[in-house]
Amino acid sequence: MKHDGVVTMTSLLVVFLVTLHLAGDIARGVDPGNLASLVVLVLVVAVWLYGTLLLPGRRAGYAILVIGALLGLVIPIVHMKGAGVGSGDFFFVWILLALGATSAFLLLLAVRGLWRLRKTP
């Protein structure tokens, strides 16, 4: 599989896990789930999907993916260091672990893509 295909699939998986996690936060009452948070979530996911699907292999696309991967890495860290998992069940904790691992992988892939663009004229 080509590098861009792996990056695209990994990024889509991270977007899915982030939205699944935020839905869990809203269902548990950790996040209020108001209109402002909905607008922010939709904008962030839309830009992330734009970078993933419409800018593959470009510097701007990789930059968006680096920011998205860092966002995906911050979520499990915040939960494990301070916010906790509350009354989180097994599935919620699994989402946090999967989100951290796939976000770290996406970060490596995006940085590698940026590095490869630097070397080509």
C-alpha cells in the first residue's frame, strides 16, 4: 500500500475515534454538548477531513494531519492525568488507548510525509 493510502486510512480512523470519544464524553456529562461545542467540533472535523481527503501528499495536508494527530494525542493524556475516565466502561477506556496509539502513528506518518516533501525538489 502506498504511503498516502496508509496516511489517509489512519487519519480517517483517528477522526472516527475522536468523534466516538467526544460522543462518549457528552453521553457521560463530561462535555456539555451545547451548540458552541458542536460548531467547534464540526469545524475541526471538516478541516481535518479536508486535509485528509483533498490535500493528500501536500505540505498543507500533512500540516493539518500533524495538528490533528497532536489533538488526538492530547485527549488520552488529559483523561489519564487529570480529567480521569469517571465512570468509564471498558469500551470508553479502549477508545482512549486506541486513540492514543493511532494518533501517535498518524503523527509519525505525517512527519515522515513532510520530511519526504522536503527532500524532493
